[in-house]
Amino acid sequence: MATVKIDSLISGLKGISDDEFTCQNVYEFLGDNPVKVDSITKYFYWSPSFYTRNLVFKDDRFEMMVICWEKGQVSRVHNHSEQKCWMTVPVGRLRGQNFGIEEIDEGRGYCKLVETDTFELSDCLAAKVELEEPIHQVLNLAKYDERAVSVHIYSKPYDRCLSYCRDTHTFKEVPLFYTSIDGKLCDSVTL
């Protein structure tokens, strides 16, 4: 499989017109342009206690991150603040779990979720988060027994999302942080 450097992927995404920057078009572009792993290694930061969010590129239309997952690490159940999202996994393997809302009372911060479909990602396969069912979780299952790296594209960039707790059926808005920016560890982060 032919791969492209991360800079070429960014240039290609920037070349897609606003009208054509749709879920399907970006999904196909990402699938047709798998990332060359050695072009993203400067964004590889690992933490034993949390997955790391490493900013590669950001403008007004989209941001791109490399997320590094130790064995067994999982994201919170979350949404993307009504933004489009695509991802691919050039290193390792991840599972995505989507959720639907069974019952919600926004005034009380109550939300009961139900699991819907799952998807597996590896070998640079592309995936997209559908706006109709935006709540999901990403998991590097312990049974995979390896680190994983995913490349995420979000349009438009956002710095907050909703996080859901399935044990208490609650949700709240949470701020988002970067572990590194352009390959340099952020000052507030210790690994």
C-alpha cells in the first residue's frame, strides 16, 4: 500500500474546497491517502495513565491530531460538539463503540445510553463519526496487547466536548487539552 507523509495529507485536505469538505469526501480522501508512519513519529508521546493528544495542524476549518494509546487505554464516552470527525490507525489496532441516546433530561444532566455498532480500525483503514449518532468511545483493548496510534481530523476545531458516565447516566461538558503541539511537549504536561 502506498503511503503519504503527514504534510502531504494536510496539503491535500487544505486543497479540498469548503463545499466539498463533507463527511464522505474527507473519509474517502483519508482512505486513499494512508499516512506514512515515519512522518508522524515526532508526535509520539506515551503516558502510562492516559492516552495522549498531540496536535499536528490546526486552522479555522480543521485540526489534525496524533493520539497515542498504551495497551488497554480507552477514551471517555464522548461526543465531538457537533463537529465532523475522521480517524485512521496507522499503528496497532483500535475498536470504536458507538452509542445512541435511550433517554435524556438535559436539565438534570441525565443521559442513558445504549450501545449500538462497533468498528475495528487497523492498517490505515479510515472511519468517520456520523453526526446522526455522534456519541462514541475509542478503545485499545487489553487483548490487542500492543500500543496504538491514531490520526484524527476534526472539522471545525473545538476545545470542549460532552463526556458521558454510563455508571451514573450523567453527562457534563469538559475542556480538552493537548499533550504536545507540533511535536513539542506542552509545559503543563508531565508523562
